[in-house]
Amino acid sequence: MSTPDNGGTWAGISVDSGGRLCVGGTLVANSDTNLDVTGNAQVTGYMKIGNLTTVERDALTPTDGMIIYNTTDSKFQGRTGVAWVDLH
């Protein structure tokens, strides 16, 4: 499948000219999300979670449900409510 210069849509898959991809939904204008999957997703193989230092994590604009690997503390962390919590 090729992407026209102005983006396009194919059977539930949308791609914009910036390379952002949406599966099963609609691309949201001005979003910083590169991949948006509406519905369930299955990964065959492995999935790498973002590796960030505490300083990089704290520079994010967090939303509930984010998961990162904190390389400063060597811990997986999730965003819930108003805080980052260690995931055990």
C-alpha cells in the first residue's frame, strides 16, 4: 500500500502526510500520537515501552494510563490520577 502525498484512507486504516497511522478510528488533528488503534491490539513478538529518565518523564504532559520504563529508578511506572506509581 502506498500513501498519497495528502494522506488517505483504506478499509479502516488512515494515514496522513506526516506518516501518522490510525487503525479502526479517525486521525485526530494536531495530535502528537503517531499510532492510534481503536479497539483491541495484539502484538506477536515483543513490544518495547518507552525508556525515559525521571527528568524526561517529568517533562511529559501525562495522561492517565501511560506506562513507561524509568531508567533512573529501573522500574516500570504507570500514570494514575495525579501521580506516577511503580508497577509491580
